[in-house]
Amino acid sequence: MDFMKFFIETQCDHAFNHFAQEQGKSGMKQLQRMLRQTGRMNHVTEVMSKGKSVDPDTEHIVTIPEEFVYVPKWDEELNKILASSDSQGWGYHVIDNCLFMGAYSKDAFKGGGHAIFNMLFDEVEGSLESPRCRLNDCMTIPLALPVFNLNIPDEHKFDLLFGRKNVCLGLNITNFLDSLKKVGVNVREGTNKETSHLEQKGATPYKWKGKAIFVGNGKNEVCLSDGLFIRILFHGQRPLETVQAILNNLPTEQVD
């Protein structure tokens, strides 16, 4: 830790080479991990204090917009399928031809709603690579919106928390990408070099059929990643509008 602080302050090549000789490969790997972690923490601190910073993993500029950016949500559809599950035991809906959502009552399906949803989703999707989850998985994902923050009646919040209802979500990637193209978003496969570069930086791009996927609007471009899917699946944001909002609000200027 002391050497890492010294190296960050001085960037002394001689000291770095001496450390490498003394500590060997394992010591160097540990130092590199600590430097990456420090870079990420500094990035978060800078974003929160200045509102703008360069992500050390992706090299993208991250900003906190001065103005609120509205992204349409699927609260209304969620409430409809929950209400349907009250009356007939289940509810089902598809948003933007790609986000599949189902609500199942434990009394009607004896806890098997998740399995039923997966079978239906697999028939449409034909692949296990598309993101899918249960809404209650938010309990184990730090960046997910908690159930109590959902815009649904309190009764349904407790139904979800205590397992009386199960809401399942699946994002059909093929339909998602096709729908993005129809609204003018550019979609392309990343090259092996681009994917490798992201992974070397510590990023974890989502891969479809082994390839990272990039989406852009002619000015900005980003790769699909877990952060985007968390916003769609756990923050109730509609798929197409979420991508458009991200691309339209990425900064193009340099960070001071």
C-alpha cells in the first residue's frame, strides 16, 4: 500500500522496476489490481464531486447531467400484469417486442411460475444468452432498484417480498437489436481487438454469440453491458428509450 501511494505520486520508473524485481509476478499482479481499484475509486469520487470523469475501464466520459433526463418506464404494464395475476393467477406482456414480463401467483402455480416463464421465453428466444431475471433478484444486486421503490401498490410489494407472487423478466436480444435498428440506432458487432481491449481494462461487455455488441447514434457509441440491462430490468426503464437516452446524453467534450 505504501509503495502504491508512492508510485501514484511520483510515477518513478526506477522504483517500479525495483518493486517488480523484488516482488515477482504475484506482487505485480496484486499491485496492478490495487492500482485499478484505486483508479475506479478516484473516478467515482471525481464524478460525485465534479459531475464529470473518465471511466478508467472503458475510457468513456461519465457525467451527471445538470438537467433531469426523463426515460419512460414500464410501471403501467407491470401493474396490469400484477392485477391480472390477482384475478386469474397470471399476467403476461411484451414491451417493444423484446422485453417479456410475466407475473404469477403462488396459489395458482404452486411456486412454478418461474419455470413456466422460462419455458415460454425459451420458445421465443431459442437461446440462453438473453438476460433474464426475477424482479425479486434485486435483493442480491446492489445497483438494482429495491422492491419498495417500485411504483406498485404496497400489497403487491409485500406479495413479491414474501413470495406470494413472482414477476419474471426476459430481454430477447435478437428482437431488442432489431427494434433498435428500426428506430435509427446503429448496431454492430465489436471486433476481437475491441472486446479484448475492454476486458484488459477490467470491463465486462455483454457478449452475444461470442461478440461484444456496440450501439450508436452517429455521434456516440457504447457497448451493451450489465449496467444497461440493470436499468431496463430493475429500474423499470423501457428498452429502446433507455438506449436512446444514454446515447443522446453522452458528452462529446474532453474532461478538464
